[in-house]
Amino acid sequence: MTGGFIDGIAVWVRELRRPHSEQSPGVIEFESERALRILDYFEKISDKLDQTPKLAHITLASALGLEIRLPDLQWRQKYPKLANWYDEFSKLPSIQATRPES
């Protein structure tokens, strides 16, 4: 699930970086809807997420961190429990050291 999430976010970002005349509205809509479905799922299970760095947690945090590159996502307000988990998880030194620059 986390792999599909980060893949979808990456496709969405790449599509938006293409010249406007070459962008595919269908791809943008598909990837944005997929991202929201996945965010719904992670919000529901966010109390089960802990702060122990596991591959799935790192992948999820990496995808959520792409909010820097994808301001259209605007996920924090709709998914407050997930945002709290992400904010805490992002304090780990390894996450801070690899955080993307805006």
C-alpha cells in the first residue's frame, strides 16, 4: 500500500511538472483520487502506526513529505491523526537528514 502511494504521488508530481499543454487531466485525477483513498486508509489505522522506523513507515513518511513538491494535495487538515503521526515520525534524525528541500 505504501509503495503504491509513493508511486502515485511521484506520477502526479511528474505530470504537473510537464508543460500544461502536455499534461493528462485523466492521470492527474486518477493519481489524486488514489492518494486520497490511501490517505483515508492510513487515517483510519493511524493509531496502529508507531514511531519505530520500519520500511512501511519510512515509505509513508517519504510520500507524505512530498507535500513540499505537491501543494495541491493539502492532506493535513482532513487527516489530523495521520498528520500528528507524521510530525512526530519526522523528528527522527534520519528523516530530518533526508528531508527534501523546497
